[in-house]
Amino acid sequence: MTASNPAGERDTRLPPAVTFTSGAELLMRLGIVERITREGVRHISTSDLYKDEWPFGPDKPHPYGRAGTALLMATEPFLEFFRTVYQQSRPHGDDET
């Protein structure tokens, strides 16, 4: 319990921006993906499979920001990409039926 959170409730607000690391953690916390690492998010961001849909970078709808050496991405378009475009591969034998 802190003065800014007297009831000790979990903060459900989304950050305005994420890094590859905090974005991966947020995706798992929100249940959008089962498992992903910062390296996984970075790989997706440069993958030929998603190059047209990835929303960040030069000539894209959303620029990367910087915080020190970390790249920042606006949270909402980041989450929207993973909710609507990204298809997480499933382990073999784990078919939906």
C-alpha cells in the first residue's frame, strides 16, 4: 500500500509507450500472447512476414521514439498489431479442435 495507491490495487492503466522488453511483458500480462521475449518482439518487427504490417519505423504510421539507447513504441498501435495482425505459432500437437 502506498500513498498514491492507498487501496493497494493493481494499476490497470497502460503506459503511453513501451520498449521491446516492456512490450513483451505487457503482451503476456494482458494475455495477448502466451509467451514472448524482447528478442521475439524485435524479430517480429524485422520479419519479412510482417514487414508491411509492422506499424513503426521510417515511412510507417508511427515513428520509433528513443529513451537513452532503447527504442520506444506507442502502446496502443503496438497492442493493436499483436491483437489483429500477429499470429502466434502454436506448439505441435496443440491444435484447436
